[in-house]
Amino acid sequence: MAELEIDVQSFDIPRVVSVYPDRAGVRWWTKAWFNNREEGELSVEIDRNNAIRFIQDRIEKDEWLEEFFPKQMEIYHNAIEQTKEQLLNQLNY
């Protein structure tokens, strides 16, 4: 059992993130949706350079979410860990 590996992707929580400018292209925002929730999180204002880094795939989605949505990512990590523990407990029975 010790060498059993669990594929986290098989019980992952969906996370979607976007970046977008205001109509004038001056102010930029990021928005995230966790677990397929329709309304999503409140938008967070970001600087243009960060928006460009994200658009150019120079920053990973989870790294981005950790930076701009830290409370939600803490909940995400806790849920993944709890699910992993539950699966391991079921396998041990």
C-alpha cells in the first residue's frame, strides 16, 4: 500500500481564470471561477504587466490563483488534501 500513488487529477476541482481590460485598455482585471460556480469570485484589479505575463503563458494558472485568490486556493488545497485522505482511508479498509 505504501507505494500506491493517487492521481490528484482524477478528483481535481475545476479552476478557471481570465484577465481582461476595461474599455479604454488602461485598467486590467482578473477573475476566477472555482468548482464550476456560475458567479465566480470578485474581480481583482491587476497591473498591465501581470496581465501580459498571464496572457503569454509566462505564469502558471495555479501560481496566478495563489497570488490573486489566496483564500480560495487555501480552501482548494484543503479540499484536495481531505479528498486524498478519504481515498487513502477507504483503500486501507
